[in-house]
Amino acid sequence: MRAAVRRMCRHGRLKGSSEFDLSLGKIIDTLRADYMAWFERSPNFDIYDESIVFEMDLVTGRRLSELQGKRSYCRVLNTLHTATTMAVREGQVKCSVQPWSPCDYTLRVNWTCSGHLAYQPLHISAISAYSLASKEVSLSAAAHLPSHLIDRHKIEFLEIHPPSLKVLLRGVGCGRWNDRMSEPALALNRYLLELQVADPLAIPFETESCKA
């Protein structure tokens, strides 16, 4: 019964088609692999819609940032990925992917990120909610791609330590943040200096380009 209700939620119509179920399975596998390999490689962006909406909130309800469009989404995630792989030692991500019942979202990922940032322990716990677009992608798309793509991704942070990381996350995707992160090494250096690190990281790096 729950499965039937879940499939009917979005846009008030049944979503239990075989194509939707196949897409859901592919996306679950991709997300699980991407989270677990966060410190090893960049995410797979093939599962995201061109008009994806990305939001980041605190558990208190405070909005940290919001952006729209796959290009901006790719840029932000690639920048965060590169910065964390450089700054975090012994980084590890654990996750649990499961279907979710609220009508606005299809999948829920409970995840934690731990490691060491400068001379402080790092611990982040959050919930990522994903919704799949009701329309199918063009038939000309590659056969290995899902026919339904993710059109919304919302992260709700439950815990962020050290708390000063909230400053870097605030305004992700806005013009001023993008200008600051156009040279991510400089932003990372400023953060490490705030933590009173004697020798801040000063290795320049570039974000990977997004695939359309």
C-alpha cells in the first residue's frame, strides 16, 4: 500500500511504470556509489536534469543557499568535492539510500562525512532528498542513462562541525560565492588561516568541467 501511495504522489499520477522503476534503480545505484566514493572521484552527473533545483538548509529551517540549472549544480559540487579532497584527511562518507514517502521527493539519503580538517575533527550529518522528473528524457539519450532524471536535490544539515564551515556553505551558488570560489585555493587558505593553521594549503586547483 505504501509503495502504491508513493508512486501516485508526484503530480497526482501513477509513477509505477517499468521505465520509472528502472530509472529509480539506476539512480539509487549511482547515488550510493557516488556518496561512498566522494573522496576518490567526482560524482556522476548523468542522472541529473538540465533544470535541476539545488537547496541547502539547516535543520532549524534556515536556508543556506539555492540555485538552479545543471551547469551551476555541477560547478558547485565539483568545487566542494575538490576543496574537501584537498582539505580533509582520512575522509570517509557513509550513507543509506531509501525510498521516501513525502510527495515532493522520491528518495532520501541519510549520510555522514567524517575526517580531520586542519587540526580539528570534521563531522557532518545530513539528509539529502531527491525528486525524479515525471517526464521521460528524449529517446535519443544514451541507452545506459535513466529515462527519468533527478530534477530537485535538497540537503538538510543536521550537524556541522566545526560550525565555521557554515560560513563557506552559506550562499553557495550565488554570484558572490562563485566569484570567491573561482580561485578555491584562496578561499580554502582563508578558512585555514581562520583556524590558525601555521602553514595553510596553497596548492591551486581547478574544478572539473560539467558534462551537459
